[in-house]
Amino acid sequence: MKKILLLLFIPLVSFSQENIETKFTLDEDYERTYNDDYSVFLREFPLKKTNVVKYHHGGNKYNDNIWAAVFDYDIGTGNLHQCADAVIFMRAKYLYTKGLIDSLQYTFVSGFKAKYLDYLSYQYKVDGNKVSLVSRNEKLKENPETFKKWLKEIWMYSNTWSIEKFDSYEVGLLDIKPGDFFIRSYPPPKPGHAVKVVDVVSDPRGFKKVMLSQSYMPAQENHILINPLNNGVWFKISSSTKVIKTPEYTFYSNELRRFIN
């Protein structure tokens, strides 16, 4: 039964629904060298048919040359799915669809490690920076709806600061690969920002280009960014790269990280 549910939760791409691989062409001499399961998952994730970014309250975001496409998934109606949450979602969704639920854990700002398997039997009781597990009267069924509810708890109590401090490690820029993320964080309540690397291509000389996506504040759908320097979707990465300028934020080259799980 679990296998059936997992299959139901995997994004289904119709013949008319595009993804990164079908929508965006590669520059001459560039090819994808990362073909692991996670890299393929990211570039095959379905895109919305309409290139419209919706806020959590249903309004439209104005596209001032910010994005080229929008990932197709439900972000809910609460003001939760912001930048760090979009970064978390893609990794968590991958782990879930692969059945790797024992790897599903993220850390709250308080330092509490929230594990999906614990959530099935316990509720999170949050009292300021203190978090405790309270036994449920009845264990939750492990299914996509339960996973979705758990993820909303993660979105509520985790942020850029927590995933940088607890859930990831620094990566050298030239080692960049799909799934990594540029992040700048500050202790709460000061907000930071994060963008996710969703595709990487390289040429025979080893030069790389990356594609980036983000959510932002207030909560909004996850969208693929336009490079303000060339109006395309690819950002050049090399040993001389010092900053990564995106439409709404600029990162330094040493702000690249990768999830531990």
C-alpha cells in the first residue's frame, strides 16, 4: 500500500506540461554532467502551464523581469512558503518520493530536530525556544497528506538561519551541483535569503552555468530566476566569480551550501 501512495505523490508530468529539461535549451557546447537521481528529479519537476507566480493569499506577483518559469506545487494559503521553505521543499519532496522517509528531518530555529518519523506518533509542543514531543492519542497514517502537514510545521519553525546553522555545510563554488543553495542568514528576527541551484551544465573546458530558483516574502510560488546580466536563465560560474547577482538579491561566492541529508 505504501508503494502505491508514494507513486501517487510523485509529480506526474503530462505531455503538455513542461519541465526544466523540455523548456530550456542548453547553450552551445554545454551539457548536463550531473545525472544522479536528485539532479534528474529537479530538472524533471513539472512547471506551471502559466508563467504566473501566486502569493499565498492568491494575488499575483508582478514579473519585473524576475522569473522565466514557475514550479507547479501547492504552497498552501498561510504565509509560510518563503525562501528557505522552497529550498527545503524540493529536497524533502525528493526524499519522500524515493521512500527515504528516515532521512526526513530539519532543525527548528530553537535547535530542535524535527523528524518525520517522530511526527507520526508525536505532536510538537512549542513554547518559545523549548520544543517537546507529546504523544498522539492515535498514530498518524504515513501518507502524502501527513507528509504535507509535517512540512508545514517545518516551514513554520525553520528558516534561513536554522538550515545554514544546523542542516547544511559549506561547499566550494567550483564543486556546485544541483540541489545546492546560496544562502545568507542572520539570527532571528532579521531575515536572510536563499536561492536553490536546480540545474547545472558544463562545457568541455569545465566551465559551468547554473539555473537558480527562489521563493520570497511574503510566501509565494517557487520560480526560476532570470539572470539580470544577460536576461537568460543561466548564471556563469568560474574561479573568478565573486558575486552572484539575482533579480532581487546578491550573494557572495562563498555562500554556497549543501544539505547534510
